Amino acid sequence: MKTESSYSQFVEQVKSFRVQRVIIKPEGIEYFLKPEYGSEQFFTQSSSLGDSFFELLKSHGVQYDAPANNTGTLETLLGLTISAGALIGTLFALRKFSDVGGGGLGVGMGMGKVKVNSRRKTGITFADVAGVDEAKQELQEVVDFLANSEKYSQIGAKIPKGILLVGPPGTGKTLMAKAVAGEAGVPFLSMSGSEFVEIYVGVGASRVRDLFARAKQQAPCIVFIDELDAIGKARGNNPNLGNDEREQTLNQLLTEMDGFSGNDGVIVIAATNRPEILDAALRRPGRFDRQVLLDRPDKSGRFDILKVHSASVALGEDVDLDVVANQTFGFSGADLANLVNEAALLAARENRQVVLMKNFHDAFERVVAGLEKRSRVPSTLERQIVAYHEVGHALVGALATGGSKVSKISIVPRGAGALGYTLQMPEEDRYLMLEDELQDRLATLLGGRAAEEIVFGKVSTGASDDIQKATDLAEKAVTHYGMSSTLGPIAYARTTSRFLDEESPRRAMSEEVAGEIDRQVRQKIERAYQSALDILRNNRDLLEETTAILLKQEVLDGEQLAAILAQVKVSR
Ligand code: ADP
Ligand code: MG
Ligand code: ZN
């Protein structure tokens, strides 16, 4: 009576609301259609049962069960909601296990209430993590806290307890957390945010409790929470499914973090590639108040990472990792590890004793093809546009009065969206901005777009963020700071709160005044854009030279950048 079906058929049936009930078994999924469709019973091999799987079931009103069966580890699971959660946890664990490929894990898998990956020694040290020296330096301190916590307690210093690792996927966040534990020689307890959030309300919270109970027993140790955003999303943002559960889990995490001190020897490291969506409560002092950035590596970083990963690979004499580093612009650490491995696989397939440069070239093409699908590696033209754009900001910024001078430009893709970036010295510390400065600030913001127009005769979509910022600033100047000749010092924006920097709605006003505000804003922007164009036209050679250097080096900072910026000529 059980008919075999494919997984995609199953999904389709669920989506068309025909499925009544699902039984999840280690060997696959059994499901029953609703009586009106004949109550037929099907069986399908499950491919993966991630969060989205359960979301799918929930959103289509499907009941599901995960009964006890004969595999032994899964006994006595019926009845207790927590245990049912643990079964799903176990299914995840089995799947994860194959991903990990060796290494001890799974203590308490299927036995306790909760699965925690805990290993005595990670065996990973800072030497395994390359190209992220700044992050290493910051985390060196954490290693010292763990290794010598008495030293700090004695003198009465409070050890920080929560560290947030932030960076795009594959930049070594997980690796780094393990390395910290390895360096300090302490146990590493890890869980992923998506594993906390379970199908039954209350399970996630009890897992958090469990995790911290274990951590306290094993202190000094590292607790690592991967994908923190899965539980730590700002509350109240999403009125959809599972919100209660996530909120409970998050609250429990906050409670646990408040309930111990770093001096107890437990340090929590969390990782996310979406820090911007995290609940603000997570960042409060005493929680994840330290943030360490792991970014995509620049050229020399890529070289170091390639060295680490090819250390155990037999390289042919013709292999020049410097050339490979040069070529792999935009690659993350994981991409580079993947590249080295692909090259080794190709060499082995050709029955070679060593990996040749040719294998690297072939591997490169493969890996890039994969990356391009995810559209992460910019094309040559895109790189050029980005380089001119960033140099444009920097050169215009060099002449700005009261200036926040540009201290670094980079075309290494950063974070989620940005293709390149220009780093300006602190803006936060300024409490007052003069009208001239504001006008210069506007010009700097528009310098990127101005460079694109001058060089390419057209503009890209890459400047949208700059334009947004410039428009906001110009509007504020007119409606907030009274910096307009025709409108005078009248605040056209309502003050909302002195402490929160909220969007301020405009005061009720006549259409005439509203029109004048828009005209004034436009005038300010146009003037600023014109002055950016003037500066860049006046310094066209410098624009070209600097861009060429930036394209070659990918990063420009320090004295080299300062020397360039000192050459910018004032208009006329
Ligand atoms: P993330 O957690 O940031 O997504 P991972 O730590 O899981 O990244 O990295 C995946 C793999 O990529 C690592 O196991 C390692 O092999 C490689 N890798 C990533 N970053 C680095 C790095 N900076 N140095 C050496 N290897 C790295
Ligand atoms: Mg990771
Ligand atoms: Zn820009």
C-alpha cells in the first residue's frame, strides 16, 4: 500500500495542501494524503530536513510525528516534546556529521536532551587561520583571559564574556572560534543558532539552558554559537511563524549571558554574517559587546591562506602561489581552500605525483564558475568602475575642509553588498559641522559617482547608497539646521526625540514651502556634485594613476595614500 514517491513530488503535494500527516523516520518520510484525496500512504527518501522543511510543513498545516523506532539511540522519544526535538536534532547531527568529515563530535547525541558538539581539544590553532591578523590580535587577548583567568580576577578586572565574529560566509569565523579554544587549550562547545530554534515551543530555550549548564561544568571553555542571527533577529520584526519560539530562545540566551561572568571561565563566541539584523539587546554591555571583523582577504592574505592549505599538498616546482593569490581576487578563505583541494583532485585524477600550476588554472576556472553563479566575483569592468569610484571619493575628500580625511580605500568586496569601500576618519566624534564642511561632505559623498561619469561617461547603480546619504544630509541641512538662504533658520522637521536618531517627519507646511525645500535640497546636491566634478577634472591624471595603483594593490592606505592625497590640486 505504501507507494514510493520522489521528494519533489512530496513537496508538491504539501504545497497543494493535500498532505494530512507526516511521519519522519531515519530512513525517510512517510506521509498520508487527506481523506478527500484517498488517504493514500506514500514513502519518500528525505534529502534534507532543514528549518525550511518544517516551515513548509507548518505553513501548510501538516501534522508531523517522529516516533521511536529500532535504531536504539532514538528510544523513548515519544511523549516528551523535548525528546522529539532531540530526535530532529539527531537527524541534523547525522547530516552535519557527513559534512564535517571526521573529528570528534556528537557527545550526548541522542542520549541527553540536547546535542552539543563538545570536544576536549579542537586541535586547531592560530597557525591554521591566515590572512586575518587584526582579528587574531584581538582574539589573542581572549586566549589570555581563558588561560590565565586568575590573573585578571585577582586584580579585579572584569573579563568580557561575549564576542561576536562578523563577516561574510567562508571567511573563517567557525575556524577562528575553534582556534581560540585550541590556543587556550580549553573545551569547545558549539551549537548553531538554527539548531536552537525548533518545532516545539520551549525546546530552544531548554537547549540554551542545557548548553550553559554544561559550559559551567567544563569551564574554562568556549561556547560557540554559530548563525546567531537565526535566534537573534530583532524581535517583533516578523509577525510570522515561529516567532514565539525564537523570542523565548533569545530571552533565555540573554538570561544565561547575564547569569555568569567571564571570570567564571566561560567565554561565548558567536558568529553571524548578518550583524545588522541582530536584536539590539544582544549588543548591550555584558553580552556580545565586542565585535571582531573577519573580512575577505586581500592579496597578501590570500597568499598566506593558500600557503596554509597547500602545506599538506605536494606542489610541483612550477607552482607559484603568488600568481594564484593575484588571480583570486574576491575569494574567501573557504574558496581558497576549495581551490587548493580542486587542484589536488585534478592532479590525482591525472595520476600525477605533484600538483602543477596547470591544475591550479583548471581548478580556478571551475571554482570561479561556481562563484559567478553566486555572483560574488566582480568582472574586470566592475572592478575598474569600483576602483575609479572609490578613488573619486578619496580625491574629493582630500580637499574637504574640517576634513575627515580618507584613511583607507579598498576594492576587496566587503560584507554583503559593498563592492569596495572608502574609510574616512571618525565622523561620529563631530558634534558640530559648519556649512562649508557640510557642503564638502556632500561633495565627497558624490565624488564616487562623479568619477564614474568623468571616466565612463555614464554612471552605475553602485552609488545608490552614497546618493541616499547625500540626500538625507542635504535635506537635514535645509529642514533641520536652517542652512538655506531662502528658508532661513526654521526647523521644518519635527523633533522627535533627542536621544533616538529617528526619521523626523516634516512639520505641516504649505505646498509652496515644501516645494522650496525640495528645490533647496536639489540645489545643495547639484552644487556639491558640480564641485566634485570640478575637483576630479582638475586632477584627472592623479585619478588615473591612483586608480591604476589601487587596481594592482587592491588596498591603499597609510603613508602611500597620504602622499597621493597631498597631491590633489585645488580647483583653478
Ligand atoms: P565561516 O564560519 O566564516 O563561514 P569557516 O570557518 O567555516 O567560515 O571556513 C570554512 C573553511 O574555509 C575553513 O575550515 C578553512 O578550511 C577555510 N578558511 C576560511 N577562512 C580561512 C582563513 N582565514 N585561513 C585559513 N583557512 C580558512
Ligand atoms: Mg561557519
Ligand atoms: Zn561610494
